[in-house]
Amino acid sequence: MTQKITGFSKLTKAAKIDWLAQTYFQDQQQAVALLKRYWNADSKLQQLHDEFIENTISNFYLPLGVAPNFDINGKTYSIPMAIEESSVVAAASKAAKFWGERGGFKATVLGTTKVGQVHFTYTGTYERLQEFFKDTLFRFHKEAAPLTRNMEKRGGGIKAISLVNKSDQLPHYYQLHCEFDTQDAMGANFINSCLEQFAKTLKNAFEADRRFKDAESLEIIMSILSNYVPNCLVRAEVNCPVDALTEKGIEGQEFAEKFVQAIAIATVEPYRAVTHNKGIMNGIDAVILATGNDFRAVEAGVHAYAARDGQYRSLTTAEIKEGEFNFAIEIPLALGTVGGLTKLHPLVKWSMELLGNPSAQELMQLVAVAGLAQNFAAVKSLTTTGIQQGHMKMHLMNILNQMDASASEKQKTVHHFKTATVTHAAVVDFITTLRH
Ligand code: MEV
């Protein structure tokens, strides 16, 4: 039986750790020591991390890797990636090299509209609500002005507020559907503050309006941004003559046809589409994390977009047209390069500088390219050598670490498996033989 505790968040960090060690661990000293080993020696830096969330007891590391040589819109980038999966950075780097030799990546922002909604119930007629909304619209803008002034100075602000009738789907349910431009900020706080002000204005204006008889009521249910941003959209693409795809004895035409077929399968078959898109998110999430953005928001929005016509499908498209191979991705990405963690987390700041301190729109392009590159590398492997060859080569070090291999054992094993197929059993056998 585990124990419950009251006031855990009020305990000091040391007391929290002691309670956890005593309550849950066999070897209490070891449990405490491990957490402390991951503390940063620089106490100011540690305090910064402690204060990101509640109940911080230690730091949880992920490797930060870099995929260099990404040619995007004529500029070369080294892309930072925070991820634990062994093959992701290597795959991105390979794709960057491959497309660097074939004209590079092109990326375009197709829209930057972000969305938020005030959800409310109303018991009267829609016509009366519509009239009231028309008369009240200016007040939403006016009463939110103190919140929007700075954003407007930067070129952003409220783009549109509309009344939506959803009462056919849920009795008495209506919403204010609001669109925003938040420039280089992800904008969650800006949007949510505006929405909460809109909700106040709506309620106050309704209560003061004599058109509504006593029998009619309006209740605010909630005000919140949406992570579904189909009009905050970016496209990344690559193309080259089909012949230019010829590589290592595989004809360009044969490769391109199989590749296009693989994308077509992921377009019609949801089981494949989910794995296909997961591979894309390997690249996207890694850059999102390294640049301090919210990968949960991006994941939720991207997957909803993949199912926008009612069936979950591939996020990428591929075709052969007039001798050209075209491969592209279109994804919604609400990102920020100011605010949030971007100026706070030292490694995020570092990653941003590595990218040349991009605008949010530039970051959208880089992230989309990382997703496209990752998908290219995965589908290329899947349709040629199979995924395990490259994957297991990169996983080799994990197996060696699991076996506590020494530096010399690692060196010998890596050398051996340059020409042999890596499987878990083959590596165990090889090390066992070495150790005898
Ligand atoms: C593994 O993390 C990702 C892949 O499964 C993606 C794919 O199948 O396209 C290799």
C-alpha cells in the first residue's frame, strides 16, 4: 500500500526527496543520490529549472543533437534536435545531405491565423442573439484594447470575432469563434487573456441589454485557445528530376515509383498513416523541444489536421510529374520565438542562436522541413534496405551500454558490425565471445 501525503508541495526539495525515498524505494540512499547526481552544479541554473514547475526534485535529461547542412530557401542551417531515439538525428542529417545535393528544401508559410473560442449557452432565439452580437462587436474590441495594444504595435492582434450557432449539435450551445495574429509569440497567454475579456464583455452586455426577457439566460462555460490551427499552416517541399534520385545501384524511376506508392498507402490506410506520421513527428517534436515550444500542442493540432476530412491520413504527399519527383508536407504549426521558454531556458536560447534567432514564420519553415526530411529518410529506408539496418546500427550503442561494455569492447563491436547485421542476439553473442 502506498501512502498519501498532505502538503507535499510545501515541503523543501530535500524533504520531498526524503519522503519519496522512504516511501517507495528499497535502497533509499541510492534513490536520493541518483536524483542529486542530476542536479546542476550551478545553483542558479538549478534554481531556474526548479522554478519551471511545481515539485521539482531533479532534472530529466534528453540528448541535444544537431543535424547540420540543411539547405532551406537558399540558406544553410544546423538544426538542433532534443530526442532520445537513436536514429532520428542521423536520419535527418542523411536527408539533409541527400537533398542538399539536389537543390535543397523549399518552405513557405501559408497562413498565421491562431484561434480561440468563448463557449457559452443561451436559451433565447438565435435571431435576437445575432442582433445583440452585431451591436456588441465593437465593445469586444474596445474593452480588450488594454490587452491588445502591445501586440498591435508589433503588427498583430485580434483579426476576427464571429458568433457561431452550434445549438443543432448541443442544445443551447453557441460560441464566439475568434482569430488572432500573434506575430513571433506562440500567443497562448495573449489569446486566453483576450478570450476571458470577451467573455466578461459578453456577459455584462447581455445582462444590461433590455432586449432579453427574464426568461432568457446566457452562461459562459469556458474561454480557451484552440490548438487546432488549420490556417496557421506551413508547406515544405523538395523536388528533383526522377533520374537524379538514382543512387547505389537503385534506379531513380524505380525508387520514385515505390516511394510514391508508399505515400499513397499512408494516405488511404490509417494503420500505416499513424506510423508514417509518427516518423514525421520524430523530426518535428525534436526541434520543437530544442526550441522551447509546446510539443503537446503541436502534436494535438497536427494529428487533428491529418484527420481533417474524417479519415486519418499521411501528412506528406508525393508524385512523379513530367519526369520530376515532388515530395511535400503541409502542417499546422503555432510556434513562438519570443516569450515562454525561449528567453529563459539557456539551451533553448542557444538553439535559437544556432538557428540565427529566427522569426516564428522562419521557425515554422525549419520545423516543417525537419518533418519532411525525417519522413523522407524513413520511407527511403523502408522501401529499399528495410528500417532495421540503419535503426539497429544506431541502436547498437544502447545495447552495448545495457551490457556495460567497456570502451575497447565498444570499439571492437562497432568495427565488427560495420559489415555484419546488428541484432540484439548477435551483439550479445559477440560481447560474450569477446569476454571469454
Ligand atoms: C520510428 O520511430 C519511425 C518509423 O516507424 C516511421 C515510419 O515507419 O515511417 C520508422
